[in-house]
Amino acid sequence: KLKKCDRNKQQFVHRGVLFNMSTEVLTSVPGNIWKVLVEVGDEVSEGDVLFIMEVMKSEVNHNAPISGTVIEVNISNDQEGVSPGTVAIVIE
């Protein structure tokens, strides 16, 4: 049985071992990355805008699903031709 330790950091203890669980933020649609608003090490709150995609001349915000620390940024400003389901940001 897993025991939840810290809801905001997604930490669990199982048999005395602490596990950190990360959350991947995926691109929701095909398009271009217009602006990345976070970098590795940034603290984010649930709902914060992490990056903005340009899709058919419209802006599509991608928000943090959880509060935590950004541990990976796999996209960059002005990146073109990004497929839906691409792992863009990882939060722990």
C-alpha cells in the first residue's frame, strides 16, 4: 500500500522507501511552439501557463496540471512542427 506524503510534490512512501512521481505535460495539438515560459528549476503552481503553442494563427496555452518543480523542458521558443502528444515539460 502506498502512503501519500506530500500532495504538492507527488511523493509516496512504500515499505519505507520515498518515491517522487513526475507528471508529463504533453502538447495537445499539432503546431508550433511560440513561447516557453518556464525553465528547469522553476517552481510552478497548478494552472500556471507553461508554454504557448501557435495553431492555425491561434494561441493555445498549456497549463501546469499540478504544483511542483520543472525538471525537464523538451521544447524551445519558435520550434516548428510539433506533434500532438509530445512530452514538452516534466514537473515533479
